[in-house]
Amino acid sequence: MARKKIIAGNWKMNMTPSEAVELINTLKPLVATEKADVVFCVPAIDIIPAMEAAKGSNIQIGAENMYFEEKGAYTGEISPAMLTDVGVKYVIIGHSERREYFAETDETVNKKVLKAFEHGITPIVCCGETLTQREQGVTIDFIRQQIKIAFLNVTADQAKTAVIAYEPIWAIGTGKTATSDQAQEVCSAIRACIGEIYDEATAEAIRIQYGGSVNASTAAELFAKPDIDGGLVGGAALKPDFGKIVNY
Ligand code: PEP
């Protein structure tokens, strides 16, 4: 069965709750399609007003992060039950900014992925190499390691429903998009790695996005590649351009 594309916006630390409502009202008509899943991953405080604003549209609201414990003394964190209580179905896990600025590791990513599945939330699991790793020719080895640890103890049935976002760090927020061939090479290696961990059926089912300076003029070529099932979009997700990306 053909995989349905999934185009997700990562708003990062942008948009107050009232700005969020305004942006969703602007984007709603521009992203209306049944052909792809459209997800806006927004700051925690924006989730409830964003859900309200998106009601009746095809936009699904996701979170940008989540903690791996159920509840308790973890000041400032958001629990999975807090997300499911308001209807969140997707959560970004292990974005490179969380790894760089908030000390997330492959091990904490794995704990969060397991916890998300336990609560029926689909994780968008991020991976991606630095420029040095690419220049040293260790990209595929590095990504395979990230994937293998992120999916430790995840069942095949769970993995089939997961989303992986391949986001080369050198391409995030830099305006430097990976070429479609570079992106396809890594996304295909990720699918092969999932096939090794699980089986062919799981590899065929899992959706793999590309992320890193995707814009209205690069989306079509990237998303046409056989192993790229859509995109995780940062900067361009805050603009009407996101409509063009969704309707690439
Ligand atoms: C991201 O943060 O996930 C991302 C891809 O950002 P940008 O599109 O701005 O490079």
C-alpha cells in the first residue's frame, strides 16, 4: 500500500497563543487537502487554542516535545497524558535543537519514543548528522546508530506507525537544503535499517520525512523521491508558503 505523505510544521519557540490562532486561520484554507496528513507541531501553551482554531479543518495539532515520565516532580515538563487529554496525536522527539541545547541523548529519545507509543501518540523521531560527520563520510553509520537506539524495544507494530524525520543539522535554519539525491540516499538507508531491525513490511510502512530548509521551490523534488514521505518544516511553516509546500 502506498504511504500517505505527512507534512509537519515545527513552529519551535515562535508564536504566542493569539498569534497561533491568527496563523492557523490564515493557513487553514491554504493547506486544505486529503492527499497528505498535515500536522502543526506547536509550543505547549499554543496547543489548546491551536486545537480550537483548527477545528473542522484537516490540520492536526502536535507537540514539539514531551517528557518520558508519567507525572511528578519534573518542573517545567509536559507529560504524555497532558497531551492525550487535549487530543494530541503527534509529538516531535529528539529534534537536534533539543539534543544540542537541552542535553537530549539517543537514550532519552528512546525513553520518550516508548512512552509516546504507550500513550498512543505517534512520535516524529528526529535524526541527522552534523556537517563534520558528513564531510568525514560517517553520515550513514551515525544515523543508523541514532535509529537503532531510538527504536530499542519498540515493537514492529508500533514502528509501522512511527514517523522518522531525517534532518541534517547543517541544513536546519541555514537556507541550505540537502539535494534531493542526498536526502534520498539517507532516507533509503534509514528504511533499510528499519528493515534490518524488523522486517520488510515494517520498512515499507514507516514514514520518513526530510527536514532542513524545505521551501516552496524545493518541496516537490524532495517529496518525489521514493523514500521521502513528506517533510518536517521549520521557518517556512510560519508563512503562507507552507500552503505551497503542502500542495507541492
Ligand atoms: C526544523 O527545525 O525541523 C527545520 C527543518 O527547520 P527549517 O525548515 O527552518 O530548516
